[in-house]
Amino acid sequence: MRHLTPLVVCLLLAATGLAENWPQWRGPNLDGVSRERNLPTKWSKTDNILWRLPLPGPGGATPVVWEDRIFVTAPEGENLLLLCVNAKGQELWRHKVSQGNKVVRGDEGNSCSPSPMTDGKHVWTLFTDGTFACYTMDGKEVWKFNLQDRYGRFIIQFGMTATPVLDGDRIYVQLIHGEGNPKTREALVVALDKSTGDEVWKQGRVTEASDENEHSYASPTIYRDGEREFLITHGGDFAVAHNLEDGRELWRCKMNIGAQYHPTLRFVSSPAVGEGRIVVPSAKNGPVVCLKPDVQGDVTEMTHAFYWRKDDGTPDVPSPLIHDGLVYLCRENGNLVCLDAETGEQYYEERTVRERHRASPVFADGKIYITGRNGVITVVKAGRKFEMLAQNEMGEEMSASPAIANGQIYVRTFEALYAIGK
């Protein structure tokens, strides 16, 4: 292609699905779906490995990719780092962004849980202690502050793990962390100017949640179609939609429902968006629902607001995936559930690998990639019939969701960053 004009080359790459970035946790459209093709189905620690870069410490954040730059967070002792890696697997720079790494529940997580974000000009990173920073692609600090200094102390057992959402010129952050504002007990949702870190708007988020349910480890997302767009926050018993311009509430749906209030139903799995649908999980084998986007008010008891409601079987940690009229739910135990997106009819529930699953499933190249905590990545053919294509053993523990870009799969284990490709 060296004789073609740059424009023609770009068009060809786009047409073959080889030029897509993975700029934040759930990918380019916040739905866990990639248009990349010709991706490997089978690999090992040696086969189809393009490179492996050892990392300073473990972490559960998804790496993000923009063209020839990959960004990943890691602890190094007490220091919390942001690293920039090039497409050859060479470290270009690293910054100590904060310090005071906190390991939670033994091996379950640490302060490097939120994933970074990039727009190709800057990269933003948040750690669970509230330190939020922006750097240029070359590693120059643009701004840095601590969310706790601005919005009050976090009262949350395992740290503020919610990954913010980058959209246009703004970054949206949900702060659902226990008592919240000490005067009003409101949780908060804020929009920040990505260039300066300044507040654009702040919205109180009131619920009657109590006990552990005041804490949320889920991440917000954005629903967008040709007619409407809004931010969805998740925690405090409710999924709540907010106007992007000013944060005002549009609708809410209560997920902690039933004859008896569940005092430990705190949310970790995040809502999924796509194809005119919003799939909202809860926790602890609780309900999962599929909402219509054109709703208003408290829709909890509004039958017409739902495509379907499933009373149990929610994913506890991995977020749902919507693709081609199907909804995929990866249960904590590794079972994969496939549902009809329109009706909720279950096509199958099948076992992948019996191990804790923390990473969210991603779709690419006609396949679903599912990551076990023991480092086994199961590849399943997308569709109504369950067909396991491969189980790939990395030989290293991991909890980060894969990132797919540049015709490669980027996998972050507790020991290293991998580029996997043919």
C-alpha cells in the first residue's frame, strides 16, 4: 500500500476494521464491541504473542489504546503509576500520579481499579484514592487534583473504583460512596471540563439506599441514538439517567426490589447500552432488566418501560454485552448466558471455566472473549447456539477486561501487558 495516498490507506484500514482505537474501558462506543477482524482465536504465552511487557505491579484496569500508544496503570510499592507504551511493547514514559496503594480483599483489587481514558491528544487517569490527572500523549502533566478535596471524603470500603466516562469535551464521574455530602447525605454526579478539570455541573443523586448499598463500585455509561442521549449512573439501589447538559434526572429504575430489602446489594456490574436497549444488572444473583430508552420518571413499576425483566441470574461483577439482537451475561462463576434482546428468552446458559470472573466480556470478529480470574480466556462463537472455540491459558492471574485495537488484543495480567495477534 506504499504507493497509495494516505487518504486511501485510511479508508482501506477503516473498511477492514484495522484502524479502530479502544479509548476507554468499554471501547469506542462504550458497549464492549469492536469492529476489528482477523483476530486470533487461539494463543498461549508463546503462540500468537507479538510482545510481552512486564509491569511494576498488578491491577484490574483495562489498558486503553490510541493508534501507536497504549496506556495502563500499575502500582509500584506504594506508588500509583500511569505508563505509556508504544506499539512495539516499549515503555515510553511513566508518571507517579499518587501514592498509598490499598490492596483489598486479599487478591481482589487495589488502588489501580479505574481504567484510564484518551482522546488521542490527552490521557486521563483516576485512582481509588480520588487522585485525578490529565497528561499529554508525551507525558506532560496538564492538571491534577483530588476528588475528595473538592467533593468530600469517600466513605467506601474498597475505594472509588468507578471509571469515569469521556465524552466530547467533558468527563462524567459518579460519586456514590456511602454518606456522600455530610450535610445532605446526597451522592453526587459531576461533569468536568476535560481540558481544565473544572466543574461544569454538579447534581445531587438522592435515594433511600442504606447499609452497604450506599456504596457503588459500578461505572457510569452513556446511551445515545439518533433521538436521545443521556448519562446512566448505577448505585444506591437505582440506575438513574441524567441530562448531559445539566445533570438533571430523567428517569430512575430501582433494582433492589422484592418483599425484603437486601442490605448488601451494592452494585459492581455496570449497565450496558446498545441497539436501542439498556440492560441493567444488579448483584448477588438478583434481577436484571432490559429498559426502553424513551422513558421518564420512576419506571420501576411501569411494565411498558421494559422489554423484559429477569428476576434472577444477574452478572455480579462483569458487565453485560449487547450485540446483534442478543444479550450476553457472564456470571461470576464463569457461566455464559445468552438472551434474546427483544424478549429476554434464554437461548442457553453454559459453563466456560469454573473460576471467578471479574472482567467484562467483549465482542470482536464474530467472537465473545471471556476472561477468568485464573488467566484463562475463553473464546465463544457469537450467536444463539453455544460453541466454545478455544480456551487460552495465559498462566498469569488477571481481572482486567481485554482491549481490542489495531488488529490486536491487548491483555493486562497481574504480571505483564500482552499484545496478541496473528
